[in-house]
Amino acid sequence: MRKLILMIILSLSQIMLWAQPHPTRTEWDGLKAFFTKIEGNWQAENSTSFESWNFTNDQFSGAGYQIRENDTLYTEKLRVFNHPNGKPVYEATVADQNDGLPVIFELTLLNRHKVVFENPAHDFPNRITYDLEGSDLLIVTVSGKNNDKTNSFTIRFKKIK
């Protein structure tokens, strides 16, 4: 009887551990491996728009910016990190949108060359995709519904050496 009770307790404790929100080791390691490949500075093709990424304090920090007449104009602040809910997320803060508050997108797809983050509750965008082609081409697609119409745009970034 004691063995049965002990087995039940052990089984329940395992179930409770699995029920806790936390990213799988594979999920976070895979995300870190992907974003490590895009660390550095990227320039949009035929544009003065840039995106840069670096890894510090167990998170990736990024920035979207433009250079105009020797001035740097930051357009967005980006982060990829483990949210307290246990899910890896992409956070975007754009000064003139959402009252300057960050918008969180949850990781929904991850492989060696592509990551997708989604937030179906946000007006636009609902989905942000990073697709790495080779070591020097990063394709970012921003999509979602805006005024009941599906919209998207794609930016092709080249790695700055």
C-alpha cells in the first residue's frame, strides 16, 4: 500500500511539473541559436532602414532605425526573451503606436532558418516572421488584419560586414 501511495505521489508531482509554464529547453536553445545567427547589423535593401540585434542578460535586444542626413532615427525597440508565463516572446515597442507601450508576440514556429511570432489580439500586425536565407539575407514579413483587410509587407535585410 505504501508503494502505491508513493507511486501516486511521484506521478502527481511529475504531472504538476509538466503543467508549469516554461519553455522547453529545445525551444529556447533553438531560438537562441537562430537569433545568434542574426546578431549584428542589417540594412534593408535599397533603403536607409536598419535593424540590429545583440545578446545580453539572457535576452536578445534589437532596434529598428533609419539614418537620414547623418541623424539616427529610432523607430522601434525590440526584445526576444522568456516571458514570465514561460513562453519565449518577441516584444516590440514603437513610440507612436500603442501609446508607446510594448506589444508581445508569442513564439508559434521555430526551425533552424525561420521563426514566427504571433499575437492574434493585436490590431496590426498579428504575425512577425524572420526567415534567414544563408548567412547574409534576412527576410522579415509583417502581416495581419488591418481594418478587416489582410495586409503584409516584407523587408529584405542584408548583413552589414
